[in-house]
Amino acid sequence: MASFQSNDGFYQSNYVEENPEFAQQQYGQQGGNAYYGNNPGYAYDASYGQQQPMAGQEMYSGSSPYTGEIMTPQVPSKSDLPPDSYAGGFEDEPPLLEELGINFDHIYKKTLAVLNPFIVSDPNIVNETDLTGPLCFCLALGATLLLGGKVSFGYIYGISGLGVVAMYALLNIMSMSGVTIGCVASIVGYCILPMVFLSISSIVFSLKGLFGIVLSILTVSWCSLSASKLFVCGLNMDSQQLLVAYPCALLYGVFALLTVF
């Protein structure tokens, strides 16, 4: 047997077969770590096999225990929620009109400033880019012209768009602080309200006579005076109202021609 172990090419081993009963008794006395030897990389982990907490339990691990059921879960309190989570309801949401930027109080005050150009207006209200009122007034002008047999919605929006761009360029040159195109569109649209009254009167009687010419001149003067007053109030151009009123009169004169003819 010794010649077989020396001539077969295998290396000699120092393995000595131990008594199985002695090895089991030694393992029970030294504990589980003795089975892995002295290698720290293969140490026995005593926490292995224990139940680990879930991810949701760490997030909502508050002081109050869970009392819900499977189909009716417990709603966590505000103290258990993260600081950046949304816990509000429909009561905490702002009104829909406020989210859309529609303020009926400002619409009323701006309309009143157009109807009476001699009152003092609030500059904060004048500088708002409110397009709800102008859109309604343009639709009203187109509807009244439609009642008179004139389909002029495209002309109204086209002339209004060109007039807004021209007034925007002119006011940026004349004013020191500058103006936004939304503010110009809002004022031009609001001041078209007197033209709606002229269009309503064209349904009742003809405006192609002397009375219609005088009424058209008064309406154009009313629109241009209101628009120039709002532009001067919002842009602090106190000594330039007549210079602003002239291009406004040209713009609203086109609407008057559209209404009469």
C-alpha cells in the first residue's frame, strides 16, 4: 500500500479520519462558528433566517399600531407621512376660476373704466393680461354683426391682431418702462365694447345717413379716449394721451367702417 501511494503520482495528504461521535460532540460544545473554522469570511450569521421588515413598514412606522384590515387599510396620520407628500383634499385646492386667471371683480372694474373714461383707474388692474373680457366683447361684436347679415368674425380677429402688434411696437417706443403684448391685447379688446353698442344700433336702423356718421364718430372717439386713458394710466405717460389716442382712433375707425358698411 505504501508503494502504491508513492508511485501513483498523487500528493501525500495529512487527512486523519476522526471519530464521528467525537466531532459531533465538539461541534455542540464550541457553537456554530466552530464549524466554519477561524476564517472570518465564513462566519455564521445569527440573524439569518429571521423575518426582515418590509419597505412600506419603514416608511409608515409610526407610534400607532396598524389596526386596518386587508380590504380596508389604515390611513396613516399626517405625522407619519413624509414632509413632501400631498395629504390635502378637494377643500384645499384653489377655485377653478382662480387657476384659469379669471377675476370677475377686475373684469367689472376694467369694463367700468372703459364705459367711463373720466374715472381714475387702478394701474395694477390696467396692467393685467386679462383676455376673458376682450374675447367676450369680440364675440359679441361678431354676433351683433351676424344678426345684421354680416359674417365678420375673421375680419374682427384679423384687424384686432394687426392693431395689437402695431400698438405694441408704438408703445414700446413711446414709453420708458415698456409694455407687454398681453396688456396691449387686453386694453384693445376691452375698449371695443362701445363698438358693440354701435353694432346693436345698426340692427335697429341704418347708419349710412348723417345720423349714422355722427354716431360712428362719437363711438370711435369714445373707444380711442378709453384706450388712451388706460394706456396712459398703466404706463405712466401722463403728457402723451393725445399721441396715444390718435393711433387708437385709426384702429377703431376700421371697426366702425366694418360696422356701418
